Amino acid sequence: MMSAKGRLLGIGVGPGDPELITLKALRLLQAAPVVGYFVAKAKVAKGQHGNAFGIIAAHLGSEQQTLPMVYPVTTEKLAPPLCYEDIISDFYDTCAEQIAAHLEQGRDVAVICEGDPFFYGSYMYLHDRLASRYAAEVVPGVCSMLGGSAVLGIPLVYRNQSLAVLSGVLPADDLKQRLAATDAAVVMKLGRNFDKVRAVLEELGLAKRALYVERATMDNQRIVPLDQVEPMASPYFSLIIVPGEKWQA
Ligand SMILES: C[C@@]1(CC(=O)O)C2=NC(=C\c3[nH]c(c(CCC(=O)O)c3CC(=O)O)Cc3[nH]c(c(CC(=O)O)c3CCC(=O)O)/C=C3\N/C(=C\2)[C@@H](CCC(=O)O)[C@]3(C)CC(=O)O)/[C@H]1CCC(=O)O
Ligand SMILES: C[S@@+](CC[C@H](N)C(=O)[O-])C[C@H]1O[C@@H](n2cnc3c(N)ncnc32)[C@H](O)[C@@H]1O
């Protein structure tokens, strides 16, 4: 008799505060024989685990196997013919096959993801490769922009306002157009893009309204007025919120 195949689980673990994990995420995580997580190479070099892993490490049992998936590149400069898209695509292919090997043996694999798996989460690339071959389930998580608005203490959108979620990686002109056209915005992926994003907000007269947070809800969370962030000092795990104008009910 063929043994049943394992299930792929995409588990959102929330933005950092370990209490912001859902009951379902915790239950499925603790029941999974294999737990996969992404981590940046620079962290591994320092003997550290990924941010997502740090959120749930205390809940894992000694019998659970871990599967670290180490990004071959994040911000490194690549000498031609090396190209980011090819390297990252090969990397996800390899990760997917490592996971598939467990699934073939009937072992469920829980891939943890900081925030929510389907909100700019690396899990998406595994899901795209594996969900047509194996049973897959996604457990949503509290995403960073909601963790961010909570700790900043600012409502995101009132009444009929619209919210744009933007990547700080976008070129300045693109950001400017999109920010000018929305009532409220969240700008993700700051890091090396912070100075460009702040300059655009200043040009549009939005800098006074905008709020900035690093590592929202994590132990080392930091909230700084936008104009006091040192140039080129913003970490990747930071975001800016331009809240909707307050609506007096
Ligand atoms: C290249 C770059 C461009 C960009 O962002 O587009 C990019 N990551 C960059 C930097 C960076 N990433 C990370 C750190 C260390 C932070 C720290 O730990 O301190 C740093 C900073 C650094 O290395 O210095 C860690 C990290 N990254 C992801 C997760 C997992 C997750 O969140 O699921 C985790 C945490 C794992 C954990 O710890 O839990 C996920 C994703 N990162 C992606 C891209 C997407 C890949 C595929 C694609 O290209 O689509 C994807 C899958 C999501 C997506 O689709 O966006 C950008 C350069 C921006 C710039 O120009 O400055
Ligand atoms: C690859 S995306 C992952 C988003 C995540 N899946 C989510 O649901 O929020 C990474 C970006 O999310 C934002 N981010 C994630 N966690 C954060 C946190 N705790 N505080 C501030 N920004 C965060 C940052 O803008 C970072 O560059």
C-alpha cells in the first residue's frame, strides 16, 4: 500500500511578539515533524537563526527536525554573469525539492514565515512550486503593517479611505506617483531604500504625517521620528506608515 504523502504547511508566526501567534499556527507547528525556515546568510555567519525562527524556537520539541533554508544572496553585489533572479529561483527550486523529499516520505513540513505567509512572504515561492503536487494549507499571521500600526498607536484607514501597500524598492518616481494617489500608505522594505523613500515623502509634503518603526513588536523595537532617522541606518525590518487623515465620527 502507498503511504500517504505529507502536507505542506505555510505558517504565519506574526511580526515578532511571540504572543502574536495564532492558536492554529502553534498547534500545527508543534505537530509537524519537520519545521522549515528561511534565514539570511549574514545571520548564519554570525551563528544566528532567522527572525521567524526566533519567534517560535521555544515551542519546538527535541524530536522535531529543522530545515534551515539559507538565502544565497540578499543585498550582495553580483559580478556578471551572476544574476539575482536566476540565483534566487535556483535556490527556491532546491528548497522545494528538499521539502518534497520529506513530503514523499509522509512527513508534514511546516514552513514558518514572519508575519503572514502570503504577504511578501518567502513561503509563496515554495507554495507556487509544491501546492499542485501536495496538499498545502496556509495559516495566516498578523502582518507587519498591522503590528506596526498597533505599536505606533495610529489607525491606518478611516471610513472610505484607500490604503496602498508599497515596496521601498520601487524607483522614486513610481513611489511618488503612487503616494500622491492614495489616502493612506504603508512603505515596506526600507533598509537601503530608506533615504529615497523619505526624500519622496518630503517632496510630497507627507513627511510630517508619516511614522516610522523598526522591528515592530520585537524585543528590540525602535520608534523614531522620521526626520531623526540617521541616513543609511535603517534596518530591513522597518516600515513607514502614512496614516489616513483622521475622520471625526
Ligand atoms: C533582495 C531584496 C529585494 C526586495 O526586497 O525585493 C529581498 N530581500 C532583501 C534584503 C534582506 N532580506 C532579509 C534581510 C536580513 C534582515 C535581518 O535579518 O536583519 C535583508 C537585508 C540584508 O541582507 O541586509 C531577510 C529576509 N528576506 C525575506 C525573508 C523571509 C520572509 O519575510 O518571508 C527574510 C527573513 C528571514 C527571517 O529572518 O525570518 C524574504 C524575501 N526577501 C526578498 C528580497 C524576497 C526574495 C525573492 C524576490 O526577490 O522576490 C522575499 C522572498 C520576499 C519578497 O517577495 O519580498 C532585499 C534587498 C532590498 C534592498 O535593496 O536593500
Ligand atoms: C519580505 S517582507 C515580509 C513581510 C511579512 N511576511 C509580513 O507579513 O509582514 C519584509 C518586510 O516586511 C516588513 N517587516 C516585517 N516585519 C516587520 C516588523 N516586525 N517591523 C517592521 N517591519 C517589518 C519590512 O518592511 C521588511 O522589509
